[in-house]
Amino acid sequence: MRTYVPTPEWIVLDWHHACIAAELLCIQRCTGCGRWRHPPRRFCPACQSDQATFEPVTGSGSVLSFAVSHRSLDPGWQAHAPYATLLVELDEGPRLLAATTTPPGEIRIGQRLAVRTEALSENFVLVWADPASHDEPTSMAPRARGNPHD
Ligand SMILES: [Zn+2]
């Protein structure tokens, strides 16, 4: 069963389009002072500039927090419950939410992650984060469960 795929608007849609075009996770960056920011905003909170670009980032980060869903309002995700949603802190600084294929019991605060994007439509990317390979226990197969939207 497929998951619901939203259609973002305005500057958030620009962010999705940047990630789709680059086939990488991109983050908004102030042209004036270089500060990374997410979610996308019109003005820089540091220097108030309205000039910004979307630039690819390393995709490296760590688990800042996570929530475990035991039920989902979206029938497309229900078959995968319980599943975790991660709050990721990128090495560049910004924080963002990400889906994960990692079972909730194997997630640890501070765990190193590799973040990737997957285009679910021409207007929407889903952000995924799973343990970085050097941090991955040998017994774990994070992609064995498949993607919940399949
Ligand atoms: Zn700035």
C-alpha cells in the first residue's frame, strides 16, 4: 500500500526541487553570511539577508532524538509499525526529520547517520537516515525491511 505523498508549497517546494535536481540532500544556505538553515526561510536569522541558495550537504549527522509510532494515520505506514522517526542533527548544523528503516530498538541517541533523499513525486522528497556504515553492527540489515511506501 502506498503512503500519502504531500505537495509542498512556496519556499519548501523550492527545497524539494533542489534535492530532486541534485539527487542529494540539499540545505538552504545564506548567500550573505554562509549560515545553513532548515526548514527553508525567506530571511536569514543571523544577518537578515533575503539571498540564499540550496546547496548539497555531506549527508552526515547524528540522532538528536526520535519518536516511535505504534499506529499510523496513514495506512501505507501502518504495516511497518512500530517504526521510528528521527530528529537528525546534520554535521553542518541544521536539524531535520527523517524516516528510517532501522528498527526502533536499535536506535541510539548520538548514533552516526547517513542521510539520503528519495523522490516520491516530482515535487516531494522523503528524507531517510540510517546508521552510517562504520557505525553499523554486523548483525544489522537496515534495508531488509524495505521502504514503507512500496
Ligand atoms: Zn545570513
